[in-house]
Amino acid sequence: MASTNFRPLHDRVVVRRVESEAKTKGGIIIPDTAKEKPQEGEIVAVGSGARDESGKVVALDVKAGDRILFGKWSGTEVKIDGEDLLIMKEADIMGIIG
């Protein structure tokens, strides 16, 4: 798992995309070429937090295991231990699911 081999710095998080359904509610199967990349993911690892103006570290609001929604163009795609992941800043996360 990426969290043991890679630790993001500051207010960054490592996210694993959660795959979406391959067919619509009406039963139409969506080919891979027409599918958009999901904007939902699971946090794999988190940084220690950003520093405020006084230099104090402010912890992140998310933790490993949280399911999140993020912006369509958020993050940088990376491959860690053969797994496709995203690294993004906490500010790119729109919210926690559940």
C-alpha cells in the first residue's frame, strides 16, 4: 500500500480513485472510452498539515480511509508501487462522503 512507502508533505493527500458503475440506471453499458474519470476517491495517506502565519502546524480535516469528492481537474496523477494514484492539496477536496 502506498501509505507505507510514500508520505505526502504539508497539506497534501494521496488519493485512490473509486471506480464508477459501468452502466447507467437504465441499464445502458458505458464503454471505457466514453467514461469520465471518477471524481470520487479514498484517501490513502495524508501529510502532517500546513503551517499558519505563526508557524504552528494545522492538522488536516481528512484522514486515511475517508471517501471524498474532488474537482474534475484536481491533483497530479502518479504511479506508486505500480498503482495509479493522485496527489492533491487538501483545498482541492470538496467534501467527505458519509
